[in-house]
Amino acid sequence: MSTVQNKSPRFAAIDCGTNSIRLLISERTPDGQINELNRDNIIVRLGQGVDATGRFADEALQRVDKALQVYADRMVEYGVVDVMMGATSATRDAANREEFFDITRRHLGRVREGAVAQVISGEQEAELSFRGAITDLQDAQDRTVCVIDLGGGSTEFVVHGPGREPQAFSANMGCVRLTERFLHDQPPTEQQVAEARDFVGELMEQVRSHVDLRDVDQVVGVAGTMTTLAAITLGLSEYDSRAIHMAVLPLEDFRATARNLLGLTPPQRCEYGPMHPGRADVIGGGSIVVDTFASQFLDWGLSEITVSEKDILDGMLAEVMARPL
């Protein structure tokens, strides 16, 4: 349990996805302002092999255990009083998920007694991603906005707009899932890409049947595939979250970056400074998803995409801050 006392209470959110586990620590000042204190990302590939075996690999659970040890130490150091940890796509699929929850209970309990990760449904994930993504988006309430959260195991689409009911759908197509299921060579063969495109195309039909995308005025992309593509499209020599956050990019250029990366090997992808080595082998799967939805929006006359560094993690933080202490 944390013993550090702060005048401003400090809170944390942890997002454990298929590919990475991320931490956000912020404090709420006496005048109600939110100050971000720490944001971190560790690639753990929790979803390794889950699509094929239905179970978490032992080495994947070991990586999560090690990462949560680091995060728990940091939360105690910062004096965090409450934490929310969301477990998304991979955890919804794994037969041995109780082993994962035991690990989270052991580490999170050091911050708040009884704390444990909670499984977030695809629809919850979409809504939390939307809440976080539009934090710094000007006049978002006046436009029909589609937030797309492209993760390791799934991609969430959520649309809000004036005078309409919010719509959300989670499709089981993410960068890790697509890579493990279809893209067995690096770079992938034409046949592998074609099969992956067909799969994504079928899922996009499901998305369109649940979410009305045609009336969207603005597309906002979040999560690692999106931010990495943005950094490369911007021509950054290294990953710079300040330059990436709220960047508005030509959708055609963004799609071109995705197509280029798909045809490269992981070492060639790593020649781009912003590319994280833990993302280089799976970003091809995410690139196919980006290519598919970007082409659809371009056909409908939408020409830009906004990329946000804030996402489900920020949405979860807002939720934990609203809970009674």
C-alpha cells in the first residue's frame, strides 16, 4: 500500500492490451486541474499465440508480471491512492485468464487493497477510447467524430455526433491477431496479404452494419499503430508524442505510409526512427486495417485524419478519478 502523502490525490490507470501494457499517473489539484505525472509503455505481447491456442503463453505472463512489478513500484513511489487496470482483447479470449488476474491482484494490491484488473468489453473499450481521444479535440461536440482504436487483437470504432445516439462496435482485427493468423512471412506474400485483406473487408462490413460511418466529419486514430504511422508520415527522426498528438494528416499520405511498411521486413521498418522494435513485426497487420478504412473514407470524400496520443488510458483515468476514495 502506498504511504506517500500528497496534498493533491494521485491516481493511475493501466491498459493491458494484446501487444503492450501502459501506465498513466496523474494528480488532481485543489482547483480541479489534472496534471499528468507519468506515462509509460512496455511491449509485453500478452496476446502471443492466443488466437491459435486460446491460452496465454507462460513467457507472455512472465513479461506481464515483470512489467507490473515496475509499474507497482512506480505507483507506490508516486503515492497513488487508487488505480484502475483494464484488460482488453487478449484477456477476453484466454482460457487461463485467472493466472493473469492473480498476477494483477498481487501487484495492484500494493496500491489499493483488493485491486485487480477488470475485463473491458469491446463496446466499453470503444467508449473509453472515445472519451480519452477527444480530450484535446476542439469543438468535438459540434461535429460527427469517429474514433478508431487499432489495437493488437481488436479494432474499436465509435461514432458520436450532435443529435444522434452514440454507436460503437469492436471488430476482432488487430495488428497481432492479423499477423499471427495470416502474415507468416516478413514481408508477407501477395497471397497472405490478399487473405488478410479479405478477412478485414468482411469485418468492415460488420462495422458498417453497426456504426454509420458515412456521415462522419472527422476521423481520430488512436493507439500505437496509428501514432507510429503518424510519426513516420510526419517525417520525424524519433518518436515525439508532443509532435504526434492532435496532428492532422492527409489521409492519402497516411495510407501510403501503411502500404509502404507492409512491404518491408522488421529490420527495414526499424530504420524509421519512430518505430518501436516491439511493434516492427506486427505493424503490417495494422497497416492492412488502416489501408482498408482509409480507402473507404477517401472514397466518401474525407481527406484527413487526426491522431491522438490520448486514448482508452485517459478514459480509464477519468473513470477512476470519479470514484469515491
